[in-house]
Amino acid sequence: MKIFIRKKKLRTRNKLALVICMHGLLGFHSVYATTYFVSTSGNDMNNGTSLSTPVKTINKGLSKAQTSGDIVYVMTGIYNETVDIVQSGITLSAYPNNSPIVDGGGSLPSQDWGTLISVDGNYNTLSGFEVKNSNINGSYQGGYGVQIAGHHNVISNMNTHHTWGNGILINGDYNTVQDSKVWQTSRLNAANPGSGGWGSGLTAARNERPEALIHGISSFAVIRRNIVYNNWGEGLSCYEADHCTIEDNIVYDNWALNIYLSDATYSLVQRNLVYISSSPAIFFPITEGITLADEIPSAPRSAYNTIINNFIYNADLNAFKWTLVAGSGLNNVLIAYNTIVGGNLSTGDGQAPARVHINSQLRNNIVTGSNSSVPENNGLTFSNNNWAVTPKLAASITDVNADPQIAKTGATTPGALTSAYFKTSLTSPTIASAIYISSVLDDFFQCPRGSTPDIGGQQHNPSCQP
């Protein structure tokens, strides 16, 4: 939008009106925003407003950034401090082409459940930091890399690793974490696996702030294009969450399981590449790729979730194979167009507590594992799936029981598996064999499916060649 201003001297009242107008047009960014600079060679007595007069610590830079729209740029260096963004509408970022590190060393954070970088304000941007060694010696309980408790914050291009507790924890509403790496977190389990609970590398969970949209629930989190691996707990999760989006992530070789959706409603898991590699760095007690379950009786029961267009290798898609809450199950859930190579799809194990499935669909999936489990199908509709071994109660006359002709090209070692591995050949029997689903118009590669869709995560579309 262009803003035209007459070239004449404005009275004070008109100046104020202009500022208010600009504030409304530009959102939370003030026309008086200032950029500050931080460098390990700086001095906290400096004004910090130029590259030649930087302050020395991130906290000092943040103390100066009090106006919405202010930017704090941080130069390459190691910063041994805990940081808390309590303001709203500011940016804390690596200076272009710089690589700052927030390092807890052997002593930070120096309290239980502490965090190296906290985002308690709203509408902030955090980007470009390596965050490591949070309570790495286990001197205290917890020890997070990054925690986002405010709302409408965007966190990107972070490299978070070696934390005693969670790597990145989203507690507030409408927060986004994207384009980041999270690895070797929840290390309280590393010495004695299972002794320290089931923390996550990257998770959205439990908003208990007074302003929460739903008390105790983290709402509208977006977790996209992250790489999450080698964490000593769950990899990536939305837990006690509502309207959570998990998309376009690469998640592999996490100790407990890879992607977890629990006690969650109206959430979307799509276009993720999930696998257990051929040579994982850590031991796995469970071979779960994507898992849906419920754990807390007092939280809303999982319902209205969508699991589509995911590629899974050497791991299972477990949709309430287990649960800790009797009477929970797949409630208005859609599981469709997933390609599972060397893994299974399960909707229960036949053991207590009993599952109750309601109005849920499992359609158009490729499943090459030989041990899928569907102990009962009340409330479940199966159709147009391609099974290697079809569970009796999941069989449909529209199934395709033939080799899907998956490419299986490229390495399956840690970090090497790509989406090309899951492509089907031009002669695959899965082509044009799916049932049309109006709510799923694209495939894993975001190519249009059209009116004659293919089974699995890939759509053969001559006008869209990924």
C-alpha cells in the first residue's frame, strides 16, 4: 500500500494523527524503531546503535529494544547468558551472515526448569541462533533450549542441541517454529534410557497462561520445515494442543518415537518425511514413525485430526495402537494418502483399555509392512488402500493388493533418505486407484491430485514433476 503525504509542515496534532495512522497500517511496527547491535567485542556502556558501537551482551541489547519494531542484531560469538524477550513486536536475530551461539556451558540455566532463550512477549521474531548446553550436566530439573510462552511469535533458523530437557517448547498460542534443527535434546535419558520420562525435541504443549485461548491447551502452533533427529525422547509433538499444524518436517532416529499427536484436536500432520535409518545413532525401544494417542483424562479427547501425505520408512503409523485413556480413539480422523515403506498401520492392539472409534476414515494409503493391526473396525471406514498384508477387518473391495512399485532409490543412512525413495513407477497399480477426497487436493510434493487420484503420497501429474 502506498502512503501519500502532502509536503507541508504538520501541526503537532496532525503529526500524532499520522503516527497513529502509520501504526495502524504497519501493524505493531513503530515509525520510531531502532536497530541495535551486539558483539562479543563490544561494551555494554556503548549506545549499541551502530556496528562500530555495539553492546557486549544480548541482554543489554534487549534492554534497549523497548519500542515495537526495534531490531537487535547479534554478531558471531559465544554468549554465556540466559535471554528473555519480555517485550512485544521486536526482532532478535543473528546479523546477516553471522552465527551467534547462546551456550549454557556447564552452569546455565542455574535453576529448575530454566531456559537459555525465553520468549515471554508477543509478536516477536527470533532467528539465526545456535542454542546449546542447557543444564547439560543435569544439575537442575529440566533445562530447555528455547521456550515460547507468549503468543504470535515466529522462531526460525535455530540450531538447538544438547539440552537436558526439551529443545524447543511452545506453550503459547499462535506461535510458529520453522526451518530449524533440533537434536540431542532430552539428554536426561541418555545415560539411563527411560529413567527421565519422555520429553520432546520440539513440541507444542500446555498453555497455562491466563490469556490462553483454551486453558491448559496450546492452540494454533505451526511447526514446519524443521529437521528433528537423535533426541532422547519424542522427536516432534503436539501434546495437549488444539489446531496444531505439523508439516514439511524431516524427523528421524528419535529415541521414543518420531512424531506424536496426543490429547489433540483439529490438528494437521502432513507432508512429513519420517524414518528410522539403517544405522541409527541411538537405541530405539519403539519403532513408531507417527503416533496418535491420549494420555490425560482431564484433557480434551483427541478428535478431528488429519494425517495426510506423509512418507514413512522403517517405522509404523500407530493410530491409537495404545492409549492411557479408556474410551478414547480415532474420533472424526482422516488418515489418507500416506506411503509407509517397511512399516505398518495399526488402529489398536486388542488390549485394554478399550478404544472407541467414531466416524474415522483410513483411505488411499500404501502400507508395505506385514504386521498391521486392526483388531476391530467399529467407527472406522477403510477403502482404496494398498496393503502388503491386509488386516482382515480393514479389507475393502476397492483395495489394490499388488506391488506398488516403489522406487526405493538412494541411501537410508541417517540424514540421507529423501522423498525420491518413496516415488512409484509409471506402471504402478496404485495410479488412478484412489478414492477422491475433496479436502485433500495436493500430494506430498504439493502437486494437484485432480479427479483421479493415486494411492499413496505421490500423485503422477504430467504438469507437475517434482
